[in-house]
Amino acid sequence: MKKVISGTIRISTIYSIGLHELPPFIKKFLHDFPSVNVRIEYRRSNLVYEDILHNSVDFGLVAFPVKQRQIEVLPFRNDHLVLITHPQHPLAKRAEIDIRDLAGQKVIGFDPDIPTRKAVDAIFRDHSLEIEPVMEFDNIETVKRAVEIDHGVAIVPQATVAQEQKQGTLAVLPFKGREFTRPLAILHRKGRVLTPAMKKFIEILGLDLPESRQN
């Protein structure tokens, strides 16, 4: 008889991964293991680490993972960063964009403590661009809405704007000659015994879980 996998998996994730990267995996997991409950909490990045350390969740999903002694980091995938603009914005007519073309543009950013914002700031510094965002938000959905009403342009993960690109509500431009990426990772607390359901969830995400991490 097939062993029934059951129980509850608790996940703490940043908005952009939880809303745009995770759904197809959750759908497949619940289809394959209908006896498992999956609870998802949307949190700021720093709180995801706290949730893992306090054992209040089983897994965390973050971008630009930071190594911590008590946390196991499993690389998940790399997002591409792209520029989004209003469809009628002057830059929208281009097939691709040079990062230097953002000089003088109204840029909408994430809040300063968010890892993707720190990475974008580093890109600007590397290209000697002095850009101060005209607006700052703590989640991807609000950033997109601000660009949709033409308050400015923004650099965001490509996976988060697939729907808007398809619907034509945003123009999505790759960067010319450069690939800016955003690494994503799954976190769990070191030394924690993973249940059969937790191991199957890792498998569904397409990740290998060496024996040393299982025990």
C-alpha cells in the first residue's frame, strides 16, 4: 500500500515569491498529496528568518539569502530583473534598455531594508548612477500598481510581471548586454527532523535533499 503522506506544512515567504513563484508548486503538491495542509504566511524578509529561527514555520522562502549558522539554505532558482514602465512611457517602445538610460527617470523602489532594493541600489552604484526613488513600497504588488498609473518606472523580478505583460498593462524591458539576477532560496532550521510531507515538498520544488540534511 502506498504510504499516506499527511500533516501540515507551514511556510513563511516574501510576497513576490509567495504570489508569483510558489503557486504552481503548491498546486502540484496538493494534487499529489491531498492529505497535507499547506499554510502560507506573507512576511518581510527579515521576519522570514525569525520565523525559521523560532521554529514557528517549517520552511522560509527569500531572495538574496543570507547565511546564518542555524539556518540551512537550499538554492531554489534565479529570477531575472527587468525594467517595467507604463505602456505609453517613452522607454516602452524600446526592445531593451541600457541601465544608464535610467538617469533622470522617476524610479519607484522597494523600501530600503528589502534585499531586492539593496541589490538594485548596488547595480546603480556599479554604474555610477545617483538615483533616489520618488516612491518606496514594501511589496511588489504596490510597486506594480504605481508603475501602471505612470508614477515612474521600476526594476522588478521578471516572474512577478508575467500577467501584466500578457495583459498589456505594463511594458517589460530586459537590460541590454547585462543580466541582473535575483537568487531565491528555501530556508529551514538546521538539525530539524523533516517529516515525510516536508521531504516531498522539497522534491516537488525540484531540489535535492542530501541524507545529511534529512537527519
